[in-house]
Amino acid sequence: MRGIEGEQVLLRIILSESRTLDHKPLFRRIVELLRAEGMAGVTVLKGIAGFGHDRRMHNVAIEVAAEGLPIIVELVDSPEHVDRVLPKIEALMGDGGVIMLERAKVLRYAKSTPSAS
């Protein structure tokens, strides 16, 4: 496990869950890329509501029929690692979506241990 601590970068990608690339969900392609590139870790969050540039509301009122819900892919890593993968992410994203960078102070990055029964 590669450790990260102190001042790092938070990369946040927001895209529609309905986005695909080669018949595969785009967020999964992004996660696979980030794993292959050795990022410290990635979290994918599914939004329950949102709207984008088209101002059309997407929500889970009828979850079976819901489409286009927001997916958020986040990772925290060193600026060097993030800068290295950013062009590859931008190439996968094509049109649409949001990519943001923020400073992040990592206070803890530790392996989870199983709880004792």
C-alpha cells in the first residue's frame, strides 16, 4: 500500500450514470483506468438527484425509470499522480461532465482492519 499524507489533491469527476464508452458505463472505465495507473484509492458515489447544463431534473422518484442520475468519482493522491492521469481522464470523458481539482489535507490513510467479534 502506497501511503499518502499531508497536502494532496482531490480530483472529483461528475458525470451522468447513463454515459457509456464502448457499451460499458463510463464511470467504470474511469475507475479501471485509475486503478491501472496506481492511484491511492477511488470512491464512486451515486447521487439521488441533480441537474446539469440542460437544466433537466434527474431524480430517483421512480428509481426503476430514473436515468441520468449523477455519478461522482473521487480520488485523493499526490499532485504528480493526478497530473499524470488527468489527460487520460479528459480523453475518456469527451463532451459533458465536470472535472474539478481541490487541495486536500490527508490526516489519515490507513488499511482497514477487521473488527474483533
